[in-house]
Amino acid sequence: MSEIQFEIDGKEVNADEGMTILEAAQRAGIFIPTLCHHEKLEPYGGCRVCIVEVEERGWTKLVVSCVYPVQNDIIVRTRSEKVDRIRKTIIELLMAHAPDSPQLVEMAKEYGAVRDRFEKDPSFCIHCGLCVRYCAEVAKKNALGFVDRGINKEISFIPEIAAKECNDCKECFPLCPTSYLQACYVLTEGLAFPSPSFESAQGKNNNTEGNISINSGGGEMTPSTD
């Protein structure tokens, strides 16, 4: 495997071919903030907080460092006027959903983000995807997932799977940067997990199936049938 040489914040960095800028920076001890990255998971690029400035052959562009591969002789700036301005706006947008998230509060202090700049949408979920991806890629349970897209995206637990798998697992809970996942699980557990009487009835009627979607815009739970 060939070695890539480039520069991050004025420091010469060596990286393996195929590594991302974020991975190379972390190995070199250079901090880049992120919310949706986890070393056990495939790169996602969902939160955009890890955005950096890359200069190549005199041309400058903004890239998401957790998915952008390293290249020879590029110059990477993790902090610049442009990077800080965009990162500040991203943090402000995320705080409209989860204003009390400890990680977001700390980032807001660092970048001067204004907590109330954007209209509040108290979903408390920033769609980082850590829970969904960890459950699928590491735990191999597939007990929850995303449904819909864009501003209508929601987390959906599958009660029949979650009732059997999640109580003894919960490995994804500490990954949530807003604690929304825990509340979502408790709500689903209380309202949707199959009771013994339900499971008995289901054994007689296998046509009863469904998911519970947690509406991240208003905390509502709506059954969906296939």
C-alpha cells in the first residue's frame, strides 16, 4: 500500500492510500470536530461538521473530511475564516433541533454559534445515523432504521425485533449525541412492544405486522402497515 504525503494546518502528514482526511488527521493528532463519525462504522458524512478546506494546485474547495480521500500534495485547513463561518452555521442549524445537546453546546462556544438563530424544530434528533448504522453494521440486529427523507426523516423501531434484541443490548444508546434515542426507545417500549397476550394472538394471526415511526418533528407515534 503506497503512502500519501500532504499537509494539514501546516504540518506534514503521512497517510495510507485509501484513508480519509479525517482518519489521517486523527492519526496525526490533529482535531477535526464531528458528530456522525465512529471508527467502527462506515463513513457517513451526514452532519457536515467535519468540513475542511482543501487546496489543490492553487484551487480551493470545501470537502467533508470523513468521506474525502487523502491525496498527495494537497493542503488541508481545518480552521479558516470560511470553514469556521460554515461550521458555525451548521451548528446553529443542528441546535434548532437539539439546543441542549452537550456536544453542540460545546461546539457553539468554540465557534460562537447562536443558539436561537434559526426557528426551533424540537425533534431532538439531528439525523447523525449513529444508532441506525451501529445496529445494522456492528450489532447486526437491524432493530431500527430511518424512514422517509429530508425534513420528514424519522427514526423507526421495529417492535417485534426491538422487543427481543434491544433490552439486552443498548450498545447504540451512548452514541446518541442528543439523548433522543433513549427517549424514543422508552416511548416505543411503553406503547408498542408486543405484550405476551399480543404474541399469543399473533401466533394465531400472522397477518398482523407493523412498525412504529417516531415523528421527529412533533414526537408523535404513528403505526404503519405493509
